[in-house]
Amino acid sequence: MTDRRITRRQLVAGGAAGAAVVAGAGYGRFAVGDEFEEKVAEVLGVPTDVARTLAQAARERMGSPDYELAAAEFVAVTTFPTGQVAPQRALKRVTYRLLSNMIADSSENLTYLGLRAPSSGGACAGLLR
């Protein structure tokens, strides 16, 4: 008779593989159009145009591969079912990674707080006069 117990490592590996399948099927919609920015807006409680501006700032700071991974992780930890079962430490780490790149300077802080309208970048009005 063989021992058919599952080790903790096998359980974690199987769970990770299952989560990857679910994530690919369920979270893929966030890669199309403004779905990701709408998700960020919902989570942060800001208008979509503010979320779009903040996401663009993070994309420019992080670069494509890092930003895409951080965005995918953010969607995973803020969307059912992954967000319900992920450890609190992982939730904090993932959200901090993306948000710290979205809101990294004072102008973005003011935009997030609603004290300044989102801008598309470029020179400020004072420099244009």
C-alpha cells in the first residue's frame, strides 16, 4: 500500500496553478479598454479620469513588464475570489507596490485627494505664461 498523503508544498503548488487558471480566465477582461482604470477608480474611490492619470504615472515610472505584473497582481487581490483568500500581508504588499508608483509626488497626491484636476502631463500653467 502506498502513502497518498499530499504534502504542504504540493498543496500550495496546486493552489497556485489553480489560481493562475482562474486569474487568466476571470481577470483577462481588465486588459481590454478602460477596464483596469475603472477597477482602480472603484477601489480608490476616485473618478475614472483620475485613475487613468494615476495609472499612466505608474506605467511611466515602472516600465512595461513591471507595471503589467503589478497591475495584474492588483486586480487579483482586489477581485473575488482571490482577494477573499489572499493573506493580508500579500494584499498590502501588492497594493503598495502599485499605488506607491501611482501616487509618488505632490501633484499626484493632490490629484488623488481631488484638490487638483488630472492633467495629461507637460508643463504647468505657470511655466507656459
